[in-house]
Amino acid sequence: MPELARRFGGWYRKLGVPAPGSIQLRNVTAGYGGINVFSDLALDVRPGEFVYLVGPSGAGKSTLLKVLYGTVRPRRGSVFVDGVAVHRLHSWQTGKIRRRVGCIFQEFELLAHLTALENVLLPLQLAHPRIHDPQAYALDALELVGLKDKANEYPQTLSGGQQQRVAIARAIAHQPRILLADEPTGNVDSRTSSEIMELFHQLNELGGTVVMATHDEYVLSRFPARTIELQPGLLEAA
Ligand SMILES: Nc1ncnc2c1ncn2[C@@H]1O[C@H](COP(=O)(O)OP(=O)(O)OP(=O)(O)O)[C@@H](O)[C@H]1O
Ligand SMILES: [Mg+2]
């Protein structure tokens, strides 16, 4: 390991802050209203690792990803994502994590009145007002997912798989160190799902950390990686 990286790692350890690109959860309890979806959860993902979150419907995969993205605030415990103490962020500070992490939601939520390019560009401009040429970043991301020629089309004229790829371009346009993906192959055929997975593995090979929730047996067997299983029935009264 290069000397600087080694010293940098040591410095982080001394501060007690997990390194950039890593995820660390300790004793995390999260839920909604009167229920806890999971309690006392511990999780470590190393920088550059690829991890699947599995478990039956309702087990809490989406909830866990939302905790990592700062959308659901944990009731107890500590959550470090890319060196940021997410559990300490107030709701108005979640931009701090969104600037560092890319997220592909289960319902991919493209804005119907914006073109593919605008869907990628708008959140990029909001989160990163200082990027000099955001359009170039957005077009690069669309090119990476193979949709540069569809940049000026609206979501309703794109197939489900193409819309999913626009959502991926939106998540990676700011070149995040960590990518969170919630069943990104849930609504696409096996060919598109292989394309999406190859793209994720490319991002991973470039050094990105990927955490992906999935039910997709085809993906799990064809693209094996570490699997973290969330158990059902952990639901309990808060
Ligand atoms: N906004 C919410 N308000 C109240 N309860 C919720 C909310 N979102 C999820 N839940 C509940 O929390 C539990 C976990 O849901 P979650 O969406 O995290 O599961 P999941 O593992 O992602 O399931 P799936 O595989 O179907 O996507 C479920 O019992 C669900 O009903
Ligand atoms: Mg889910």
C-alpha cells in the first residue's frame, strides 16, 4: 500500500472514523411508527467491496438502504457512510451524504416532464452547484449506460430497462465512491439485467463500493459476491 494511503488509513483509525468508501453500522435499530424493522444491526463494508442485501419481502432491505442514504433516521446506533456520521445528521444536512453517495431507488422515480438528460442533470446541479460543466458529466454518465443517443427523449418514450439505466446514470453522474441500489434489475429482462450488472461490476472495478438489494436468483448465481441476509420476523414493537 502506498505510504500516503497507509498514513491516511492510520489517521482515520486514530480519529475513530471509518475510511472513505466504507460503511460501518453498530447497534442500529430502525423502524416506522410503532415497529422496529431491525434491531442492533452491525454491518461492515470495506472500500471497494461489492455486497448483496438479500432476504424476503418486508425483511428491511429498502429500509437499510434508506438508513445508509439518510432518508430514514436510525432510532439507535451509529452509521458511518464514506466517513460521514449519518446518524448525527439533521434532516436539513442529508445533502452531505447525497453528494457522496449514489442511490438507485426501488421505484426509480424519473420526472416525466424532464428529458433523460435533464433527469440526470437537475439533481447533479442541485447537489453540486460548483461543478464547472455539469452537462458534460451528465452526458458522460448517459454514455456509460449506453443511452447518449436518447438524451433528449422523455421517460414515457423509453422502455422500462432504458428508464432504469437513466436512473443509474443519475446515481453515478457525480462519480460517487459508494453506490446503493434497490432491486435495480427488478423490472427488466435477463439481458438488460446482465447489462446492468456488468455496469455495476465495472464501477466496482474502478474502485466504487456497491451495496445492492436483490431477490434476483439469476443475478446472484451469475454475478456472485458477498451476501448479507436480512432475516424476516425481526419486526418487533418499538
Ligand atoms: N414508510 C413506511 N411506513 C411504515 N412502514 C413501512 C414503511 N416502509 C416500509 N415499511 C414496513 O417496514 C418493513 C420493511 O420494509 P422494506 O421496504 O424495508 O422491506 P424490503 O426488504 O425492502 O421488501 P421488498 O423486498 O418487498 O422490497 C415492512 O414491514 C414494511 O411494511
Ligand atoms: Mg424493498
